[in-house]
Amino acid sequence: MPPGATAPDPPLIGAAGTIHLGCGVDAWQIQRHGPPGDVLRRVAVNEPIPGPGELRLRVRAAGIGLPDALMCRGMYPFSPSLPFVPGQEVCGTVDAVGPDVDMALGTRLMAVTNFFDGHGGFAEATIARTENAFRVPDEMRDEDAAAFRIGYSTAFIGLVRRGALQPGEWLLVLGAGGGSGLAAMQLGAALGARVVAVVAGDAKRVLCASSGANAVIDRTVGSVQDAVMEATGANGVDVVYDPVGGAFAGAMARCLAPGGRLLAVGFASGKWVEPDIAEFVRRNASIVGVYAGGQTRAEAEADHEQLLALATDGRLGRATRVVPFDALPDALGAVDRAEAVGKLVVKVDDDKT
């Protein structure tokens, strides 16, 4: 072997005995930090090789989320070192597996990728741990599966496991016109709650009004708190689902009914919820932390199957907008600027140009 040369990657033998050799794949890579449109570059990268407990997916579609925009800006806590391929959630087919992984090649799965290792989903191929991959029903479209896993599983953990939402209770969803909020709003409605959606702008208001909300409030017009109390007959809400954070979310304590729960899910505003503790004390209310990464595999699979059952009648699980592969920087830029309406997905396979 010539000096300085490296040995080629060994052939990888899949579950069905097929040999896979590494090659280049098309991908969007973050090469420096800044707005998505400035820092994403379309490049050829080495095809990833799955290690123990991992599988490789040939990506069909990838969900676009706020964490991907935060990675572009260097603001996401689980970002790997530059350069790397972002993209947390995908739908794809298994074309290689690591040691000790028993998975048939060609199996279609939805998964949370190894984005934290630089192997994100905005590429022709990605890596996922087996515990982060889940079945896709035959009737579910690739783009809907790519939009499903993170938003709905987080909403289920928040609303059901942590928030104990009951049928007939009032649920207030902040940021309901974005991907995370839309999933919580739809799931709350499917669980029998009465849902109040808070949005900004007409397009998001129309989307939420057609997606199960009992009332939609535009936060750019008038007092949100007054509008919530009017919508609930002055009773207030039992649960607040908060992927937004900051002082705005903290002010929603004034909308809580006695014994209410504010679910701290995210910080799209740049800060976690800033609560007025006196307001919570007066209402015997609670702030409840929601962390989607703390489940066992058995719990995650049980939640997944319940969510798939709820999705069978069309109330859950539809991507709002699907864009081609070359439009990813523009689409992620819209998410970064809070202009995206609903859940965006990029088509990676046969629509890639």
C-alpha cells in the first residue's frame, strides 16, 4: 500500500447476505454557521457505513424541523463538529446493517437519524440506531412518514404521559402553525380535547382551523390571554403545550384553570419558558418538563402503535408541504424565519434534481 494511503472500507454484509460497498452520496452539508441559505452546500460525501446496533437507510423523504435551522446557526446543543449533514427525521429503506443487527434489507422505516454524529437525513443515505427506527404502515406515504416520528411522539409524551390530558379538557397550543405545534394540536383533538391554537398570520390560522382546532387566535392581533378566556367561557385552559418558551409562554399562566399544567416542550423563541411563579401558585398549577429522549424502547413502541392507530382515519400524520431536494435551503430558511406553515418535508429519492 502506498505511503499515506488508507485501507478501503470493508464490505458490509446485510441481513439477507447482500454485500454493500461504500461509495459517494449526494447531500446537503453545513460547512459554517449562519442562516440556512448561506451555509448549506450541496456536496458528495462518503456513503456512511453502519456500526454495531446501526442500520443504513436509503432516504426517500426527510422532515424539516427547527432543530435543523438551529444547527445551521450553531445554536442546537446536540450539533456535531463542522462540516456535517443535518436532518433529524427520515423515511427510507434499509440497504445495509451493522454487526448483530437482524433487519431485512428493503424494509421501509421511519427513523430519527444519527445527526449528532454528522449523519443526518438531508442526503441520499443516512445512519440510524435500531432503537430509533420504527415501522411504517404500507398505506402511509414516504413524505408523511418522514413528518411523523418526532412531532407526534413528542406530543404524545407531553399530552398523554406527562400532561395527563383528558377528553373534554381545554388544551392551548402555542406555535400551532409550525410543525411541532400542529402535531400537538391534531393529537389533542384526536384525544378528545377542546383545542385553542395560537398562531401568527392568516395562512397558519386557516391551516389550524381546518386541522381540528376549536378556536384559533392570531397573537399579532389583540390580547392572547383575553381571547383564550373568551374562547373557554372564562374557565381557562387545563393544559398549555409550549414549544415556544420565553416571556410569551410564561404569560400564559394567566390563562390556566385551577390545577392546570404548562408543558415545557421547547424554546423556539430562544429561551425556555419564563414563568411568573406567583401566577402558578395562585392556581395550584404546574410546570411540567417534557423530554422526548427519556423513554425505553418498549414505551416508544407502545406510543408509536397508538399514534399509528390514531392516524388511520387521517386526523394525524400528513405532511403540509413537500419540496424537492434542491429547494431544501429555501424551505429550511422559511422555518428559520418562522414563516413556514405546518410541517415541511423534502423529497430525496426520485424527485431529487
